[in-house]
Amino acid sequence: MKYNLLVFLLACTTAATGNDSSDIEETSSSDTELSLEPLCDDEGTPEDAECWTKLLDAEDCYVWSTVNNRDLFAALKANSVDSCPERVLNGSHPVTFSYTDSKDNLKTEVFEGPWKNGRMGAGKWVDRNTPHADAFFSGYRNDKGQKIGEWEGESDDGEITWTIQYRNGKRHGDFRRETRDGAWSSLEYRDGDVHGTARVEYSDGSSETSEWRNDELNGTMVRRNSHGNVIFKLDFKDTKWHGTHLANHYANEEDSNFVQQHESHYVDDEPVGKKIIRYDDDSDGEVDAIETIPYVDGKLTGIAVYEADGYRAEVPCVDGVRQGVQESTWANGDRMETPYVDGKVHGVKVFYWKEASHRRETPFEDDKEHGVEVWYGKDDKVLVETPYERGKKHGVEIHYWEDGSRTETPYINGRQHGTVNWIDEEGDIVHSEKFMHGELETDTD
């Protein structure tokens, strides 16, 4: 949100502050030589040098520029032999500056006002097509070519208007921008820097305020929706996040209660301490769940905790990724252990059912089930064995029943494929079903 004036606009508004030793000798002779180089089109001219620019359609007529661009050229629109008696432009004329910007786009600006000895003089000026907008701005410059007082601007399509205060070529005082759809923004400037309170009102009724000092954000920025509810609230120091960061998400704009709220703390753009996320699913003002995330040196490090309605998960993290065993518990006493390596489930994941005294052990590799999952009942009795390969059932799954019978179900790539057998406690097959790629083919008693 820093307004950098525009290589050309600044260059030309401050032109008269250049060293007098670079001026052209003022004589009445039409063949007056330039007293000092460099010229802007001189191959030896440094890119950041102040220099004279020759007008294309006025022979041997020059204007002064401090533009950092070798490709600069100027064209006098209202050509007059009398306008350049001393090889420097005098009188009121529109002068067009064309140049390529840093992205090699051709830009054109027009400055119309009283030229004096090749420089912008005191009086009323109109600047058109400035680098930041296809628009015209009008106001006064002093005898040094510096903008002074109030300047007004309007975009070519009439959609945007500006009012800007200047002092000695720098923005100083109020800045206001308005659009036809009702949006507006206002800033305070001091000696060219944003300094004070910035306000923005958007066409949808939402708004934003921020505090600035010496052209940098210092203080609190607040964004509100059209109903005045806070969307985010940020603390800044020298344009870096520094302090509390609060963000609210609403189910509907008119709701005053959030469905999710993020509260973080920052030092020099890096999160520190604990980030807290609050959930209120039905927006009734009662927090349904809360998540606490620790940060060290800008990275999630430590035990992150999630709590909701009797459920609690403790997640170990190192440098922003899950690392170690996550412990999850439920209000009924059930619990689960989930091992992580470099952010992926890797190892044996175990779920414990307290009331039934059961547990299920599932091997994982890189976030996918891989190996034989075993479901144990009381006294470590095996109830189910399920083979997995890269996240899909693959092999024969066996269910062991209390009466000693069992069921064997073959899988290939996650689908039943082959003959499913029901085997009694004596080891005899009592029923069979044949599947092909997940579809039942035959049913045999």
C-alpha cells in the first residue's frame, strides 16, 4: 500500500531541484551548444543520471528529466519554432514522455503546463496517463516544478476520482479515492509518507482501517463485513505482523457469532507461542471445540491439542510436521494411538475399546494400510485377520467366531475375488460363495 511515485511523475515534478551545473547555457543564438552532458540518448549516460531529453518533433529542443530509463524519448505535441529559442522548451505545451517499464510495457505520459527553460514552471498543470492509472490529474506546481496544494484526478472512464494534497512535490495531508459504485479510501500523508489512519469503505459495505507511521504499517488493521462484524484484526510493527492476529469466519454475514475463530501471536512475521482455533458449529456463542497449536521459531513444534465434546487428541509435531505417536481419547474411555513419521501415518495404529476390552492393530506405511491387521478380543483372542497391500485389502481375510467356526474371504486389490468359505469348528466347509471382481457369481450350500 505504499505509493511509489512513478518514475516519471516524480522525475518531472522534482526536475527543478537538479544541479544548476547541468543547465543549458541560455543565449538567443539558435545554434547554442549544450553546456554539459549527458543527454538521455547519449550511450555514455548512466541509467540513474539526470539528463536532457530531446523533443522528437522540435529540432534541437530539450526538456529536463531525472528518469532512470535509457529508452526515454519526448515528443512536443504543439510544435512551435518560438517555443524553443534557446534550445530549451518555454511556454505552455503538452509534452509526451514514452518509455518502457520494468516489464517491457510501453508507457506514455503527458504533462501540460508552463515550461520554463526546459523545466516545469510555476502555474496550473495537467498530468495525463500516470503510471498507476489511465487518468488525468490537475493542480499547481511551484517555480521549482514541485506539486503544491490540492490536486484533483479522474480516470478516463469516469469510474474513479482522486483528491490529493501536496507540499513541495510530496504528498502531504489528505488523500482520497472514490469510485462510482460508492467505494472510497482515505489516507493521511506526511512529507510523502503514509502517516496516520487509513480508511477503506468497499462497495459491498465492508470496511477496513489501519494505522501507519513513516510509510509503514504500525498499529492495528481491522477488517469488518457489511454488518460491522470483525473479519480480521491484525497488529503490525514496521509493516510486519507483530502482536495478535485474530480472524473470524461466519456462516452468514449478519451473524454476530463466528463458526470458527483463529487467534495467533506474531513477532516479526513469525508465529510464536500458541495458536488457538475455536469452533462454534451452530453459531450460538458457545464454543463446541478448541484446538491449541504451539509454535517455536515460526514452526509448529510441540504437542498440538484438539478437544471437542469429550474427545481429545494430542498430536506431537516437529518443524511443522507430525512426528511421534498421536494419542486420542473419547469420553467413553476408548482410545487410539497413531504413529507418525515425517507427517505420515507409519507403524502400527492401535484402537482400544474400553467396554468390550477389544483392540485393533493396523500396520501402516506412508499413510496407507500395509500388512495384516489383527482385531483382538478379550484375553488377546484373535477375532479378525485382514491382509492389506498399499491401502487395499489383498489376500484372505479370516473371521473367527465364538463357536470355533470361521469365514475365509479372498480379496484382490480391495475387492472380493475368489471363493468365500464358511468353515465349521470341525474344519469342514458348510457354505461357499464365489465372487469375481466384487460381484457374486455363485452361491453354494
